[in-house]
Amino acid sequence: MKSFFKIWILCICSLFGNNVFSQKNHKLEYEAQKSFVIEQSIEMIAENSESEDADYTTLFDLLSIFYDRPINLNHKGIKSDLQQIRLLSDFQIDNLLTHVKKNGKLISIYELQSIDGFDPQTIRNLMPFVAVNTEFYSPHISIDDMFKSATNEAFIRYSRVLEDQEGFYDQDRLTELYSSDAAADSAWKASPNRRTLGSQDKLYMRYRFKFLTNLSIGFTMEKDAGESFFGNKKAEELFGIKLKKGFDYYSAHFYIKNIGKIKGLAIGDYHVQFGQGLTFWSGLAFGKSTNIMSTKRNALGIRPYASVDENRFLRGAAATVGLGKFEFTAFGSRKKIDANINNEDTLSTIDGPNFTSFQATGLHSTVGELEDKDAIEETHMGGHARFVTRKLSIGVTGAHSVYGGNLERTLQYYNQFDFNSNQNTVMGGDYSLLHQNFNFFGEVSRSANGGMAQVHGMLASLDPKLALSVLYRNYEKDYQSLLSTAFAESSRNVNEKGVFIGLEAKPSKYWIVTAYADQFTFPWMRFQTDQPNTGGADYILQTRYKPSRDLDMYVRVRNRNKPKNTTEDLDDIDYTVRVDQWNIRYNIIYKISESVRLRNRIEYTTYKRGENEREQGFLIYQDVMYKPKSSPVSFSFRYALFDTDSYNSRIYSYENDVLYFFNIPAYSNRGTRTYLTARYKVRRGIDVWLRWSQWYFNNVNIIGSGQSEIVGNTKTEIRAQVRFKF
């Protein structure tokens, strides 16, 4: 750990040595405003997520690109770009294109006010990423011009939990605990997964060479906490394994688009997204939120992959060719993925090893996790054909998947219809139609075993002040697609029927009222629900008040109820009960000066399972965001108080972090949460981020479990990052 700190100190000192304060004020103002606008946009989209592992890297990249070079609203072919930034509905985009077609090019950005659906708040959200000018920029640009105009960006990031964690004890500490080296080695050999193979340090490096969204070449490397970086001779001796030195994960990609008839070409690591995400979709997809128009997926086709999820991406090549109103995409992927190998089955097969499940954590810090690394080969191949005009899109998708092993799940009643083979084929058709103030969309899909799934929706602009969203889905219990991320209550598109209805009303230019009701049923049993034909509901009501750029507040009430097995022990008979959960939130952001913004939130939640006592939780925090326009220093600070009866009544909240690191932790137990994230712009093209955060609990003396167990009531993490841009 000391060596890493020395390296960071030397790097930072050397950077500070020359021309520290040589930047012009307008450049600092631009960077400060850019950072704030993009962070606000990401948080607006992410605040409804309840996933601690959410990764918004691709979206952040897009917003950053369009902030630096805004979309010219007077040019043709901008529909795809406007869809990607997720700030406009298809209605608003179509109204904009219709307005330009009828009235000619826009004269000013403020002309948007005369277009249906463009209220002042929408225009304010959009303005950082669009422009109105006469500068010519063709979506089709030569390769030479792309390379000449491209920029380079490199990141180095270091993170570490400061407290000692049980699985990371060094040899001296273990010798002290077990009285001798031999006893410590014997204990490790008896429990191979009790200790990690590497240090607590987490390392990340990334390089990108890019031009707007047209060209991207890059690589990414990562070592998670506990993974070996310099090897581990002791582990190699005890377990007879060979550890590779260096990063645990490597990723690289080449991506280019709009070169002649080639609308997109990816080599290396990439994502593909088609239709509504039902047949085949890799990468980030958004679920339910107070943005009711987001129920419709806007597929991006082929996209470069530059994140750190080590399993859920494609590796190989993909290309999209445009021929008039038709687009044809073909893709192929083959890579090793993690899987839980069944070591008890000694029978060998020509198809490869037997495995019981896929492993998606990407962690390889113990002997057991290392055995699961790259255990089987995964192959995907397929294509997508689409007929597309400004108002109509019809597509067909086909994908075939093969696994280099035999999947043999531990079958129980609830999962007996799950994919349990070594290959699968999925076929589907999707559509989207804009007609006047209505947008109809959907997708129907079928897997090789005959399982069917379908989703159909409608977005309607009933009035400039009233929008409606309706969505119906029906995913049969035996539908099988491992790369399916359509709209759903569950994490998978299987065994679910439901109807979602959302409304957004704007009674005045300062007020927005949003509500939705989602009712769903599960025809078959589910994990921890040993009864078929159960159902639940999810309701939200939110009122937002934004009278100016300096003040933004909302109140949200959410109620969710779902079936779950009882916790009572009744002679091995588990009957289902209702789990009822309420969340009430008040959030306010206000600007007290050009440099300082404050945010306050109070959130209260209740959780009740059957006849058990109602559990409660609350969270209250104060955020201070200091981003002066003419200073190289900016920071975000939070102090939070929380108290929950258990993990059931946990509360999620988005946190500001270093660039390209996203954090939505769960607040549970009782204590405080504090963090400080600071950015220093050293000189042109060099930025440094430093972050300190700490959990303090006053009702527990042990934090975590297993390898990450901390004896104590604090958990402190530091993170440092340097970006070079040239």
C-alpha cells in the first residue's frame, strides 16, 4: 500500500511543478459547467436504479461527446444522436424534424419554444448538448479526417478500503493469529476460499482514441480487490496453481461508423442492441422510472464496449450496412466466460465440462473463484434486418448461442423451465410506428424450445401538457434468452405478465406531475415464491416544482407489493405472503451562488412481510457541490444520517464519484455516511480526482462477511484518479 501512495505522490507533485495556474478562466468555466451538467443528467436517469453495480459509462461517454461538439439541429440524420442522449421522446424528435421540414432551418435555439412538446425545462436540459448553426458537418466523413481530428484520453485509477478485511490479512498477521506459518498455511489449505490471492488494492487503466461517436479505439484493464497482480508464491505452492501476473481483466475494441454504406463496424469487444431488448440486447437498459417515456427502448445497434463487466459483452466482430431504407447487421462473438464447474461429476464429455451455473461477478480473488474464471467458451452469432423511415421501423432478429460445456442446473420446481442445455436459438420481430401523436412499438420473440415472449406499448402525446404511456408484456415461463433485457418487473424476461400505465402532466411551466401503475402476475413459481399464479403491483406518484434554474424540488411516494414465501417454519410447507413496501422521498436542489449548489434529501421507507412486524428506515443527507467557474478546484461533499431496522428496509442513493465511476450504494443499519470527492485541474489536459468516503455504524461491531469482514464499526475507502487528455 505504501508503494502505491509513493507513486501517487510523485506523480501528483511532478504534475503540480509546472504551469499549475496557467489556465484561462473561460476554459475552467467550460469544464466546471460541463462536469455539473453531465453529472446532473446521469443522476436524473440513474436515481431510480436500485443496483449497486449499475454502469453508465457508455451514456456518460455520449453526453461528454455531444457536450464538446453539440448536435446541430439543422442537419439531417440527427434522429439517432438525439435518441442516444435520452433527453427527448420520439414525439419531440419527430416534431422537431417536422418543424424544420415545413419551416426551414432553425434560426435560433430558442425557436424550440414554438415546437409542440418543448417546454422550458426540456429546452434547458437539452441546450448543453445541441446547437443551431450553419457549420457543415456530414454524418459521413472520411477515415483520414476522423483520425486527424480524434482525441486521446487515458485514465489511471486506484481504490482501496483502508480497514483490514479478514480475507486480506498479510502473512505476518496470519502468523500472529495462528501462532506459526505452518498453522496459517494449514488453515488456508483447509478453507481455500477464506483468503484472497492478492491485496486490497483495486487498479484500473483505460485509454481511448476517439472522434465524436464515429470512431473509437481503446483498451481497458482492471484488477479488483483481492485479485493477484504480482503473483502469490504461497498459493501456488499450497494449491498447485499458476497465477498470471498483471491485470486480471483486459478489453480492447475498434469501432467506426458512417463510412460509405457501412453504418457501423466493431472489432474486438462490443455491444449490440435490437428492438425492445426481448430477443437480443447486451449492455445497459433502463427499467421503470418517473420518466414514463423511457418504457420504450431505443436500440443503438452496434456500440463499442469500454466498461469492466467481465462477462456480459460480445467479443469478435459486427457490422451494419445501410442500403437505402434497409439496414442489415451481422455479428459473431466467441470468448471465455466464468461458470461454476461441477467438480463432483468426473464423467468427461466431448462437449466440454459440466457446469451448474454462470458466474457474472467478474471477481477472481480466491482459489474457488479462480477455478471458475474462463471456465467455458461462449459463442453468439446472428443478425438483424430492418426497414426504417422517419416514422416506421420494422425489424427481424435471429441469434444462435453455443456454450462449450454442459449446463446442468440443480433443478427445483421454480427453475425447471430455465435454459439447461448447451445451445439455444432465438428469433424475433420488432416494430415502431409514429402516427400523429401516437407511437406504437413492440417485439415478439420465440426461443428454440417453443417458449414465447412479447411486449407491446404505446406512447401518446394527448396534449402539450399531458403524456401517456401504456405497455403490455407477456413472457411465458419457458421462454429462454440469456441476453434479453426488455421491460420487466423481474430481472429476467420470463414467467411474467403485466400492464404498465404512466401519466405525465404539466399543469404549469413550473410543475410536473408524474404517476404510474404497474400490475403484474407470475404464472409459475419463482425463487422464494413456491406458489404459481401470484402477482403484485408497483405505484408511483411524484410532484416536481422547478420555478427557475436555481431551484428544483420534488416529492415522491412509491408503493410496491410482491409475493414471497413466509418466514414461518410450518413443517417444510412454505406458503406465500405479501411483501408491502413504501418509500416517501423529498428532494431539493438549490443554488446559493454561481459556485455553490446544495442538495437535501429526506427519505422514509417501510417494509412488511406477511404478519411480521413492519420494518422501517430513513435517510437524510446534505450535499454541497462547489464548482467555481474560474478555479481549477471543485468538490462534492455529503453528510448522511441513516437508520434502518434491517437490510430489507435499505435505501438506495446515487453518489457523486470520480469521472467514469458510478456508485449507488444501499444505506442500511444505523450510522452516518460521509464522502468528499475533489477534482483539481492541474493544467490543460491533466485532471486529478481524489475521493474519501466512510461508513460509520453505531449498532454493529462487525461489517460485512467472509473475506470482506471488518472487525470494527467503520469502513473507509479512498480513490484517486488521473486523466490525461490530448
